[in-house]
Amino acid sequence: MNLKSFILLSFFFFFFTTYCQIPITILSVDSLVGSNHAGRNWWDLQHYTIDIETDIDNKRLSGIVSIKYKVIGSGHVMMIDLQAPMLITKVTSSGKIIPFKQQGRFWWIDKNSEGKVGKIDSIMIEYNGSPKVASNPPWDGGLIWNKDEKGRPYVGTACQGDGASLWWPCKEIQSDEPDMGVDLFFQAPKDLTVVSNGRLLSSTIVDAVKKRWHWRVTQPINNYNVTMNIGQYERIAEIYEGKKGPLDVSFYVLDYNLEKGMELFPEIKLMLECFESRIGPYPFYEDGYKMIETSFLGMEHQSGIAYGNKFKRGYSGRDRSNSGYGLLWDFILVHESGHEWFGNSITSKDINDSWIHEGFTTYLETVYTECLSGKEAAEKYVIGQRKIITNKKPLINQYGVNFDAPGDIYDKGASLIHTIRTIMDDDEKFFAMLQNICKKYYHSSVSSDELEAYMIKESKLNLKPIFEQYLRHTDIPTLQYTIQDDVMTLAWTKVIPDFKMPVLLVTKQGNRKWITASDKPVSFRLNGDFDHWDENIYCEYKLVE
């Protein structure tokens, strides 16, 4: 243990034994961030009201965050996250000042007495400061204080991984979202436009230089999805007649990019038509759909997708799959919008299950390719992505800590899903399963174990060893085989014990033949009819001479 960790743990021990007067397990800093501990597990988020005044010239924020919650257990000490250099200055509840203590990003608020289970209560937090500036958004979290091409202010937020507590105080855990949404108030220079999540309810002049904006989200939302965008925006809008009726669709672009925005705008409809037909209705009809031009690449801000692909095809002008098909559509529009289904509506309970967000969403790129160019093109796209996979770390690591997920959660997660689709060998059944997943876990959080069990049930296949191998181990199954006297002998290597997964043998006539392979050798006669292995199963093949 380093000196910093020792000092922090010493503080927590002192604080909870002298200030809170309640027994509690002393946790590491990462565990305090990543787990549902005694400072969080007795209260359930109902609603946030976030009221922020921006000082763009000095890169400062000041505001009040009201948190409405339901008492669901025994406890009275609340842990709120707010990262330095932001500071909480005052906490009140029902007009009374509430004591609080700070240690780093953790703020401990003592309600003094336990509330009755089922009671709805609230606290009001006043805070201010100069939030961390993102040096490389969206990979590095924080506020983005930029100038547009005409030298005018251009502000944004990106904080997934680092946390929304970089710029506003919150309960920073993915398993608890505000059931009744968020009201968002922003005060900014009146010649600029503030765009956030949900629907715009009002914009009112405050004085000669300031304007106040009110946006409302009615659906549950992740903390990191809450966004603030300030700039010289123009709005492109239309009504999309979707699966659940009329959907408000908007694209906010900087005024000098209006023409480019109008050229790209029709692809939003194509994306919605594709995803609604394959995986079900857009999850946030109540809050509308919007895409917002930003100075950074992109982020899946719920009902307010951040778009910074500079109106280029592919991923900033390149095809991540090298198949050619990734240049036929706008990567950021498709990928970040796909998160509305996986990541925003369906959220992993623990950050260590982030493959649920990124694996499924990355596979939606394949689905969109299929909608545009057919199944063969889609297969080439997802197979092409595999060269990006490193297999250096498992997709799932330790739960209950603030784990930095590996990049493989994207492309390896997508290849896992494509492998399962291939094994199911029934596209209608596969897409029905995805639709049922979106229905069952609609606007809720889920663990990998829960999702895996549901997919096993829906597919009626023994996928357990496949999930275990691809999610929790780094080695990719290698099918080692020999051919002697027209007899093939094969077995899986680099796999967990009792691993089983079928593979597809392609004959010289182009026919496909399923072969059940395990970690135990099996032999069969080829009858001279073997050409190659089907690549849609994500594995390696090794011929032993």
C-alpha cells in the first residue's frame, strides 16, 4: 500500500468511527468509487434537478443540485461524488443545514437519523469551481472549453469513465439511475444556445447578457450521459414515423456547418429504420432523438448524441474494418446512436460489464452494414474488425472497483455476439432474441451473469463455456486438427476445461457442415470433401502436419 492510499484509508476509519458513529467496512478508494456500499445502498435515486450558471471566460461553474431519493434501507450517511477542484459549499434538507465532510472526491453527508423505508426525501447541494479540463476528449474526461472556427465560445462535456462528478455532484454508480429523470437548467451568454438532454421546455432572457435554458429528461439516465453543449447552433428537425409513433428528430450543428448537417441528416432516419426493424423501437420516444455537433469525436449522451466526425464517412474518414464497407456510412452517427439501445436503455450494473455497452453497440455497426449492403458485406465487416483485437486482458475483471475496461470490449465483444449468431444458425431467432433483450431490460441495469443466462435461455444453446472463455479469459480457442488418410482428428486447445463449441466446415462444393468440437479429440472421415473453415466463428485454426 502506498502512502496516499494509507492516508485515505486512515481518514475513512477516523471519519466513520468518530463522525458517523456507525459500523462500516473500510474500503479501498477504487471500491468506494465502484461498489454499492453503505454510503449508497440505503437510498434510491428518484430525480435530479441540476441548475448551473456558466462563467465561460473564467472556465468556472456554480450551481445547485437537488437530489430526490427514496429510503430503501437502514442508513443515514450518504456518499456523494464531486471531484477536485470542484467544491461543495452547502448542503440543506427541508431548509435545514446538513453537516458534511470531504475526502478527495468523496463527500459524506450525515442526515443525522435514519428515514423510514419507503419515504421520499431530498437534499440540496450548492457547489462551484473550475472543473477539470479534458485534454483528450472523449478518452480523457472533463469540460471542453473551445472556440469555433469563427472564434466564438464552444463548450461541451465528456466524462464516461472519469465520471459526471467532474462537473456536478451526484451518486456515481451505474446501477442506480433517477427513476423520474432530470431537470436541467443552464445560464449562459444570451447570444449562445445551450443544448442538453431531453426536450427544451423554455429559454428566457435573464438580463442584458444572460439567458436561462430549461431541458427535461423524463426517463432514467446514466450520470455520465448528462450533457451540456454551448455554441452558435442551428437546428435541423423533422418528425420520424417510427415503431412507437411520431419521434422528434433533431440535429444541432454550428451555424456555418448547416449545409453539411442537412446533407448528413437523412442518415439518421436510415439508422433508425434499420435498428428499429432489427432490435426494436428507439428507447426514448418521450425525450426525442437529437444529435449535437461537438469539437470532440463523439459520445452516447442519452437523447443528445455528441457528434464530432466532421461530416466524414467512416471513422473520421477511415474504415476500422478495412473491408471497404465502413466507408459507406458515418461511424459516429451509427455507433453512438446504437448506444441508445445498449448502454443508455440497457445499462450494466457494474462498470466491469462494459462489454454489454460496447460489444453489442459495435455489433450494431455490422447490423447497419447488413441493412445497407447485405449479409455477406456485414460478415466481411465484423471479420475485418478482428485485426484490432489484442487479447491482452479479459473483457471482465474484478467487480466492485473502478476498473479501466480494455479496448477489446468493442471488437472482441462484437465478434463474440457474431459467433453466437452464427452458432444459432437462425437469423430470425437471433434478432428475436435481441429484441427480447431490449424489451426485458428496457430502461434498467443488468449484470453480465443475468444477460448470459437470458441469452442461454433464449437461444436454447449451451453458451456458458463460450461466455466464460471469451469474456473472462484472454486466449482465443484454437482448433488443432490433423488430416491423415482422409480422416480428420480435431480438438479445441487454449480453452477452459470441458469447452465445447461447434465449427463450420465448408466443402469443396461450397456446402456448410457443422462439426461439434470439444477439448477432447474427435475423428471423422472427410470423404475427400474439405475446402476451408468458415470464418464467422471467431477462433483460430491450426493444421498439424
